[in-house]
Amino acid sequence: MIKLKPRDAVLKMAAYSPPTGGRAGKLRLDFNENTVGASPHVVSFLKEQLTAGGLSVYPEYAEAKSEISTFFGVQPDELLFTNGTDEAIQVLVNTYVDGGDEVLLLRPSYAMYRFYAEVAGASIREVDYRHEDLSFPLEELLGQIQSRTKAILIANPNNPTGTGIDLAGIIRILAAAPHAAVLIDEAYYEFCGITALPLIREYTNLFVSRTFSKVYGMAAMRLGCLFSQPANTGFLHKAQSPYSVNTLATLGARAAIQDTQYVRDYVKQVIEARDLLYKGFERMGIAYYPSQANFVLFRAADRAVEIRDKLRARDLLVRDRSYELPGCVRVTVGTKEQVRKFLDAIEEVW
Ligand SMILES: Cc1ncc(COP(=O)(O)O)c(C=O)c1O
């Protein structure tokens, strides 16, 4: 029998398998999701719209494009719907990066940047977040930009550090790399309020992504938005499957943007709960990194895996990040009640 050999780029990759199994029934503070779920308005709208006839038709995006682009304050041709941010990253890499081209990443950051750059056979250069406080290494990144850098992928705020970069810093990167596609992934924008979106009109190399997976509580639907100038979105469309986003995702998003109060209330709760979490950590003498997002990294020295496992035994899920940041564990911030549960549990196992 002949064994098929995959491409070298795939052979060389480490498998990425986040622990998505067996999470039901537990307090899920491990994936930075919305911990109370999507707006009830989204669920009722989906039920109302769900028909056998509707399901039998390939997706049409015009109505959703018009409503969602208005919501974000852009023109429909400045917006691409994607199957989660993940597909936004994939399409951007497929559009601008050839095998052997250089992609500049930060470390640690969202795993899918490296994943898609590796699948593309790119040469990856990484710049570390600053050791002392995990702040954004702006000067260090600027120093690594070269003429062969084809893409720079940045999460703002960053996962898992929770730290961010300001607009002045983003502008310096855009100006220093006019030949590279610069992605600012704003998956956690709502918790920090800093956005590069208006800059797409000024910078031809800027791409901004947003997602309905986090604050909107729709991770299961897989809807992301990728914004750039129309000349760029034209090429992105060429490199994307015409039906990668399903109809239910766009219906859900149309309902979600009608219920902005829900999102505002959730963000307010999370920010209050994050303060409560900080106070709890301080009371217990647990070191943490202040965050601009709905998750916080704390330090457990050589007990990161043990702490994660002991919390799991109490039906509470957090993410061990010690493989990339020694001693660190990441906990998602939900409601105050959920934070209190977490603090009670960690006090028992600490
Ligand atoms: C920085 C960042 N971007 C994107 C995502 C995933 O977004 P999506 O569900 O839209 O693919 C995550 C999820 O953890 C993330 O941390």
C-alpha cells in the first residue's frame, strides 16, 4: 500500500488541539467566551427564521452585509464575512503570503496566527511580549520589520497576555511596513474600547477583524468580520469560498446587533467582575497581570497544571498557559457571581 505524504509544511507542524471536549455542565472559564450566553433576542429570532425551506437554500449575504456594515460604520465593500476570525486569518494569509515569505508574529499570542502561517509554508519570525509586565514590544517589533515581511498579525488586546497596543503604536507599525498586510485582531475590542477600524480609510495595508464569538456569545455560530479597503477586500473575496459563512450565523448576527444594550450590560458586568477578581488575587497574594480583556493571567509558579486539574475536579475550567508563559494560568472573567465561585474554589486549592 502506498502511504500518502502530506506537504512538508504540514508534516513539520505541531498538531493544535485545544481542550474543547467534556466542557458541558462545568463553569467554563477557559475559552474567553461570554459566560451567560447569547442575547435571548438572538435565540428567538433564529427560531422564528428557521424553516425547512430556508435551510435548503445556499446563503445570500446582501441583507446581512447591508445591516452589519451600517452597524460597524463601514461600506459593504469594506467588509468580508468570515467563518469566525479563524477564517479571516486564513484568507488573509492565503491572499498575501507565499511559501517562504516572512510572517511576523508576537509571542505568546493567539495560536491560529502561527497555525495558518505554518500551513502556508511561511517563514515565521516571533517577537516576545516584554518579560517584566507582558506589555507590547513595540520597538522590538519595529526592529524586526524587513522588506520580505509579508504579514504582521497582532491581537489587540492580546490573548493570553490581556495587554494591548495604543493607536499611535499601531500607526507606527503601519507606516513602517507599507508592503505588509497588517492584521489588528479586535476579538476583545468591546472590553477595551480601542479600535483601529477607522484607520482602514487611511492605510492601504491595514486589516481589522471583529468576531461574534466573544462578547456576543455566539462562538458556536462562527461569524467573523474582516475590514479593509475595497481594493483589498476584492482580493480577499477571490481567495475565499463563496459560502463559507452559514445563513444561521448571519441571521444571528443581524439579531445581535439589534440588542446593543445586552452587550453593554455584559461588558459592564465583566469589568466590575474583573476588579473583584483582582481584589481576590491580591487578598490571597496571587500575582496577576492586569488585563484589557475578559480574561486574566495569574501566576501559580510550578503548580499551574496542578491548580488547573484541582479546579477541574471542582467543575471549574481554566487554561494552563505554562507551556508558553512559565507558571501562568488564564481565567476568563464572567459575572461577579462566577468570579466569586472561582475565588472560593482557588482559595481551597491554593
Ligand atoms: C485573539 C483572538 N482572536 C480570535 C479568536 C477566535 O475567534 P473566532 O471564534 O471568531 O474564530 C480568539 C479566540 O480565542 C482570540 O483569542
